[in-house]
Amino acid sequence: MTAAVIAKDVRKEINSLDGAGAPSLKILRGVNLEVAPGATVAIVGASGSGKTTLLSLLAGLDSPTAGEIHLAGTRIDTLAEDDRAGARAGTVGFVFQSFQLLSGFTALENVMLPAELAGLDDARGRARDALARVGLAERLNHYPHQLSGGEQQRVAIARAFAGGPKILFADEPTGNLDTATGARIIDLLFELNAQHGAGGATLVLVTHDEQLARRCNRVLVLKDGVLNG
Amino acid sequence: MASEAAAFAYAARRLRRGWRSGELLILALALVVAVGAMSAVSLFFGSMREAIARQTGDTLGADLVFRSRNPIADETLEAIDASGVRRLPAVTFVSVIVSGEVTALASVKAVAEGFPLRGKLRVTDEPFGPAREPGRIPASGEAWVDLRLWQELGLAAGTEVQAGAQRFRVTALIVEEPGRGFGFTDLAPRLLINQADLAATGLLGPGARAQYLQLVTGDADALERASAVVLPGNVKRESPQEAQPELMQSVRRSYDFLVIARLAATLLAAAAIALCAWQWGLKLRDEVALLKCLGARTGYILRAFMLMLLMIGLAGTAAGAVVGYGAQQVLALMLENVMQVTLPQPALAGPLLRAGGLTLILLFGFALPSVLEACATSPIRVFQRDARSAARLLPMLAAVAAVAATLWLQVGQWLGAAIILGGIAAVAVILGVLAWLLVRALAPLKRAVGTSWRFGLGNVARRRWSTVAQTVALGQALLALLLVTIVQQDLLASWRAKLPPDAPNQFLINIQTAQLEPMREFFAARGLPAPQLWPMARGRLTHLRGTVLRAEDYPDDPRMQWWINRDVNLSWSDRLNDDNEIVAGEWWGEAGAGRPLLSVEDSVAEMLQLKLGDTLTLDFAGTPVEFTAHNFRKVDWGSLRPNFFLLAPPGVLGDAAAAQWLSSFYLPSDRRALLRELIRDFPNVTVLDIEALMGQVRSIMDRIVGAVEFVFLFTLAAGLTVLLATIEGTRDERVREAGLLRALGARAGVVTRGLIAEYAVLGLLAGTVAAVAAQAIAWLLAEQVFQIPYGLRPALWAAGAGAGAAIVTLLGWLSLRGTLKTPPHVVLRGTT
């Protein structure tokens, strides 16, 4: 079976803002990773260790300085940004620390977006189901600012699953929530993942939260730009 | 894959949910203003030109007049008829009229039933008696005369006069006769008769000198066809525009005003659109990054946003067209009342197409670049807020091209557009430099003031470049608003003042030299100021540069023929009237006395292809005098004061010409009875009452001024839109800061006063720099475009600074009022 995510010797360097002369900043110094379909992986590490950078590279939001990345069987590091977006459509879901809901859209409309972008039928029905599963069946037409932080993250989780993704990337999903709410969100995330398709989606998450990391099959530590399992 | 339909659905939903967001609302508002201004002015000016042509048609008595010395040939008449106009013949000729023992030379006019085709014939029963509209022409055997013939023949109602072989009973005195014209050349007294009596007079035999007229009226298309009929050389065509140059000059000037108003409105709207789109583009970046994260391709996002723009454009254009059409109706109503004509319904297709074109240019030139820029946002922005797309050249070029295209659409020529574009850029740079200097000067002040002001001034100084940018934007908008005020108040007032209420409304002609002293005594005895007097001689132009002039040498130049065949008036003076301006050569002053020099009006100089130093010979009743062209003059015929095509220094003509004098004075309407005494004491003097004509010109000017002021409302609206856009642009940042300050313990009052201080300082800066620039531009406009004197207005500087501070503070406070009451934690959570 093809791995869901493969990273081979992935490097990321950023040129110093001072311009010529100054050495570039090496964030990732050769990351190797292979995630099997349905696996749940937590990437942990100190602040500034490059966790989010690695996540954005794996999801194809950015391109590496060197190395190979495969996403659901497609090599994406050689693709242009637009083609990487195409590769994500219908394949990848996201949960962000800061929820990233469109403030002008209702909960339902936010959740409909991935299915619509993937050209799936009945985006509205799927979104309604997804919101019902996160316990927000009564709040379909509320705008983000009318929801609490925990509710907003539940909308984001519903959105992540509504498009039927094979891989779910989560960036500090509990980072903006209090401990109790965070715990409920973690439960919800794993519960939904378990219900999702055959064997669940592949889950790659970046977190500081040890409780959350422990719920995953694998915990990888990013230190000095290198990933250690 | 996401389809077109999905992009459309996204755009529609996005618009439905997001139209209330400040930027899109202001963007749509700016479109409405731009399209409204453009269509109102195009629609209105088309109608107004037509209406004024009609009104001047009233003075001509027809929409077009064909004139010939011989009866106009049948084939020419058929060609005129074929154009679909209505035609009425008339004949004028000069003849001796006899009443008892008295004779007088009069201009006889024979008219047919239906005369006049335009305007109203008004008569009275006794000199200066109440006027009425007879609604007919003189019946067969009747004659109507003007005051001058009445005076010369010493007539009374019912007296019989004889013209040729026919006797007529005088039944009315003509007060106003359309087609009589106003000038100092065509002033033989009038005898108006029915055309049916013409043959019986026996006066039109072979060799008789007569003018055969065909008066014509019809709709615009028919008139256009009639204007294009090819005429034989002896037939001259006269249009209302040629008949009343003083009115047409006003009309042309009013169009200049309207174009400036419209241009200012459009440019401001464009600036507002660009500002809103830029702010919208900034806000779109997060959305674009998220959509890309969720798998949307750039093309899909771009299509969705472009569709949004198109939907806004469609709605804005439709609303703008409705506003423009409504405004045109209001303007038309304003004119219809005073001109007593029904303005033609304007053609809609052209202006609407242009409005649509303007919308596309505004949207795709000013708004699309920002959207394109937003669409280039990297998806990594979901993690890194400061990730942005690199500034690209294309959007910048698009904006510059759009400004140029807008200007071209408005001004109609590239050079003009380029000059304005350069002017705007120069003004922006000057505003920027002034603002930077002022911001620097302000910085030390913040230590010397209270907490609120320290916060406000601190913000101004801390965000130095943002302050400068805002001052430039606010300054441009305030500049436009100030210009509107200046143009409206100063320039329009100066224009109107060219015809002040006490401008001379009576002309006296034919005054003999011996009557000058008695005339002065007449006025002094009645407590009126002594009238101004101009000497006048009539001479015929016989030689140009030593060569004999013959009319037949100029078969294609009717004006030249007219000049050769008629006596022209010449006056002399050592003083130049202030409605005259020397354009070549120099005025002679007192040094010219006795030298045979000539000052020629510039259009005549052009017609004669004169150069300074050329000689012209004028024959004054058999005595030729050779003059040398010494200078050329531009004359403001719109002043309605006596002016002459030819002027000489005093003391040249001596006894060569029997000099008559011309006078003009202002007579209040309650003293009109004095005219009766005047013609009793000076029976040979002709009174020419131009009160009615002046009233007409003045009322048209007033309406045009009203119309211009109305169109300036669009400019005002556009200016306020820009101000709103500028303030809305920094709203979020200010809201966050205010929330933070309140969270740190600042009282709401302190925060509010701080914000007010900041806006007041911004407004003050922008208002000051705008006032300086407005003053300079107004001076340029006055000197170069409208040729109206214009001086420095120090009060304007204070007014500009004060108004700037007041408007910006008010708009800023209105924009932030709601959020200042919001609890700080809500503000800081970023969910407002």
C-alpha cells in the first residue's frame, strides 16, 4: 500500500533578511518521514524548532529547498503552487490553531467550502452532517463571531472532515483553547477520525500538548532541524 | 474540480454575506457617484445645448434663416423642404415711408401668417405702454411700427402711412420682434406689414435692393439635414449660434465648468475605488491563503473575485445610471422653468454605453490590480501572517493605464489627459513633501500636551509614513472639495459679475455732437449719473494693403462680402475698455492722438488676414482715410457693452466723418417713464432697450450656475467617499489599539479623545496642504481657462485647515463610535 505521506531528506533554508553576505537560516536539515495510511502521527518539539514549517511542507503549502515530498501518492515538491492546491483538493483536510474560519460566512457555509472546491455532490448535506457530528446541528447559521472558541474549533473540525480527506493536518489544534475544552476537542478529533472511512484518515498533527501527542500511534520529535522517532 | 458555477456560487454567497463590509460598500458607492456624474452631465449637456439653441432660436425668430439678395431659387427651396422642416418666407427692404408731410427711411418687413416661427412678437398701443402678444401678424392694410419710426413720423394710433403705392393704417407699436437681432448695424426703423400687401406697394421691382428670407423650424434631425443643404453662392444660412455669440460663449464656458466638475468627481471616485480595492485586497489575503489550503486553484479564486467585482459593477452602474438619469431630470426641470421650453428627452444609448465603459475601466483598472495581488498570496500565510506576495509591476501599470483611459474618456484628448495626470502626480508629491515636513514639525509637540493628545500626536508621529500617505489621500479629497467651493463661489460669482445688476441696460444711438451737452444736462436734472458716450462714424472698407476690395473676389466668404458691401462702425478713444484685451501690438494711449492708426478686433483681423503694419482704407461718405493696423484686440462680446470691431485714436477723422455718438446707461425699471421724456426732448435719438436680452442672458447664466452647482454635488459626494475610504482603511488598526489601551486601563474617554486628536491633526495637516494646493489650482483655472481675475484668499487657508480637521474628525468618530463601546476583550479576540 502507498504511504500517505513521504518525506525524503527534506531541507528548508531561509535567506537572511539582511541580504547578501549573511548566512541563511537552516530550519530543516534533512527530514525523513513515512506515514502509513490511517496512521496518526504527532510531531513535537520546542517553539521555533520548525514543526509548523515541516507541516506546511508536507501539506504542500510551501516548497522545500531540497528533498522529495509525496502526498497521497503524488510527488508534490516538483509541482507549481497551483497544482499542489489541486492535489490537496478532496485529499487533505486542515485544523488550525487559530481556527481560520471565514468571518463573513456562516458555520454551514464554512464547512461546505472543501466539498465545493473538490467538486463533490451535495456539499450542503455533507456540511450539515459534519456539523451534526460535532454537535453543532443547532448552530448552522451562526457566524464565527457568534460562537465560542471551542465551538469555532468544532466548526473547523467539521470542515476538515466534510470534504472526505485521506489526510488530515492539524497545527496545535488545542493551542487556543482552555484545558477542558482542548480535551473535548481532542476526543472529538479522534472520534471523528475513527468513524471516517475505512480505518480513518491519516492524521499528522503538530503540538505542544503531551496529552494530545500520547493519543497518536507515533510521536516524533523535531530537534535541530532533524526528526527523531 | 470546481466549476465556473461553483465560482459563481461562491462569489454570489460571498457578496450576499459581505456586502456590508465597509470597502465593498464604499466601492459600490464610488461607482454610483462616478457613473451618475458621467451620465448626468452627458445627458444634461446634450439637452441643454439643444434647449439653448432653441432659446436663441426665439431671438432669431426661427431655428435657421436662409437669406439672399434675390428670391431664393425654387430648387433650393425644394431641397430645404425635402429636409422635412417647416418654412415661412419673409422679405425686408429699405424704403421711404410717408406720413402727411413727414418722411422717414425705414426697414420694411413683409411677413406671412405664422410669423414668428420661434419666440413671441409683442406689441403695445402707445410708447412704453404695457406690452401684449397679438397672436397674429398685421392684417392686410395694417402696419405695425417700432418706436423709432413712430417717433420719426410723429405717429398716433390709427394714423395712415404710405409705403410705395400702398397706404397702411398703423394699429400697433412693436415692442419685441424676434429676428430683429441685436447689434449696432441693423437699426433702421421698422415697418411690419402683411406679405399679401407686398405686391401692391410696387416697391420690389427689378433692381430693388431687398433681402429675401426663408425662416425655418423643425426637429433636430430635420434641422441638421437643412443645415447640410448645399446652397448657391448668393444664399446665406444663419443659425441661432451665430446670431447670439454672447449666449453661446456662456454656454461653452458652462460646459467647461461641467467638465471640470465631472472630471473631479470621476477622479475622486477612481481614487476611492482604488483605496477601497487596496484595503479589500489586503483583507482578501487571509481568505485566499485559506482557500488555497483547502485546495482552490488561483484561477478559481480569481474568477470568483472578478465575478464579485462584476456583480458590484453591474449594480453600481445600474444605480449610477438611475441616479444620473434622475439628476438629468432635475437639471432639465431647472432649465425648463426659466427657458420655457420642453427639453428634448436625451438619447440614452450613448451615455449608458460610456457609463458602462467607465465602470469597466474603473473596476479593472483600479480594483483588479489589488485583487490580482491578493490572489498571488501564498497558502503558507495561514501559518505565517506576514507572508505576502511580492509587489508586481503589472497591477501598477494597469492602474496608471486606467487613470489615463478614464481621463481620455472624460477629456477626449490624450494631451489633456496627460497634463491632468501629471498634475495629479505633481500635487500628490507636493502634498507628500508638505505633509512630511509638517509631521516632523509636530513631533516635539507631543511632550507638551495632555495624555489624550500625547496618544493622538504620538500615533501621527509614530506612523510617520502612513500619516504622510493618509495626508496625501485625504489632502487630494479635501483639495477637490475646496476646489469645488472655490469654483462655485469665486469663479461662478466672477462670471456672473460680468453682468452685474446695474450693467447698462439702455443704449442711445444717433446722438448728434451738438446734443452732447443737452444730453448730459438731461441726465443731471433727473439725478442720474452722466452716461458714457462713444463717438461713432460709419465708413466703407475700400482698400486693403493698397488693393481695391471687391465682394465678388470672395465668393465663398459671406462674412467678407458683408464687410465689403456694408458701412462699418468705427469709434475712437485713447482708453481701452476693460472688456477688451490687446493680443498683438500695443495700445496707443494718449500718444496716438491724430495718428491714423487702427485697432482691429481679432476675428476681423483673422478674416482680413491682417498683419500689424498693414494699411486699410475706409471711405467716410466720399472722404477716404488710410489707416495702419496698429494692434489687434480680443473683445468680450458677452459683456453686452458697446464695443467696436474697429477703433482709431481721437483726432484722426476730424470733419471727414459726420460723427454720431453712442451711449449706454443703466436705468432702474421703476424709472422707465424717463425714456418717454428722453424721446420727446431728443426726437432723433433712438433708444435701444436691451433689458429683455440681458434678463434672458442673466437667467440662463443663473440656471447654468445652478446646474453646475448641482453637478458639483457629485464631486462633493465623491470627495466624501474618498475620505470615508481613507478612514475606513485604518479603522481595524485603530480599533485594535483602542482595545489594547482600554485593556491596559485607559478610560474610554481618554481613548476617544486620543483618537479625535489624531483625526483632528490628520485633518488639519491634510486641510492645510489641500488649501495651499487648491489656491494654486484655482488661480491657474481662473487665469488660464476662464479668464477671470483671481486674487489670493488667505481666509481659504484657515477654512481649509478648519474644515479638514472638522470633516475628518467627524467621519473618523462616526466610523469608530460603535467599536469604542465594545468591551476590550472582544476587540482583542479579533472577532469584531
